[in-house]
Amino acid sequence: MGEMASFFLSALFIFLLRLVDISLYTVRIFMVVRGRKGLAMLFAFCQAFVFVNAIRAVLSDLGDWGKIFGYCTGFATGLILGMLIEARLAIGFTHLRIISSQRGAELAEHLRQAGFAATEVPARGRDGAVSLLICITLRKDTKQVVHLVEELDPEAFITAESVRPVQRGFWHR
């Protein structure tokens, strides 16, 4: 094998190792934040194994700029890939706050009929009375809830944040 082919193959090998390593790292961090200890431990083991092999390969020849380049680009690309994987898994819960100036009660009933829990809270906005709806949902269902709200009240203001429930309440699993 030629010197140039060897250069590119070693860079590609390190790139792939870092891609896997950082993807696992990123997903592991999300599992830790969501309290998924078993998954976090599994990802941590796999990530450490891949990392040790990647760093060993780079340190075996610090003069090989292809390996260093592969290491750096694998790190950057792995971060994005890990974020995409985590978004696709959609593990956890989302806390939605929905503010509607006109259709709060109707929105709450619409969400309940679709199988989502909605808590209505009377509130006061800049221009007067509004309804504040609180809806905690599985992350994988967030887009569906937002769609249901937009269907009925396109003017509703919606915020979302990830939460970790302490007690299940609505979910009896």
C-alpha cells in the first residue's frame, strides 16, 4: 500500500473512532441528565473503550498530521451525530407552557381528548386575561401537541423545556 493511501486510511480510522466515541459521549450525557443510569453506564463503557483505542492510535505517531486531523474532525462530527441520535431517540419528558388569550379552555379540552394531560391556570397578560396551559408530555409526543395547539390557536405562545419527573402522576407505568 502506498504512503498516501496509508496516510488517508489512518486518518479515516481515527476519524471513525472519534465519530463513534463523541456520539456515544453526547448521548451518554443526555442519559445522565434524564436519570437513565443503566443506559448512561452502557454508553460510558462503550465510549471509554473506543476513546482508549482512538487515543492510543494517535499517540503511537504524533508526527502523523492525518491522524491528528482525523481526531479533530471526528470529534466535531461526532458531536453533531450524537445530538441527532439523541433527538431521534427522544427519551424523556417535555414541559410545555401554552398561553392563549382566546381559546384556553377549548385548547385544554382538545389536548385531553387527544390523550394528553393539560392543566389550566388563569393568568393575566399585558392585554388582560389569558389562559396558561401546562402540559407535560413524552418528548416523542411534543411535536404532536404543538401541532394540536397550532391547529386550534395559531396565535398561542408556546415554550418548552426538558424536565425530569419526580413522581409519575398522569403516567401510571
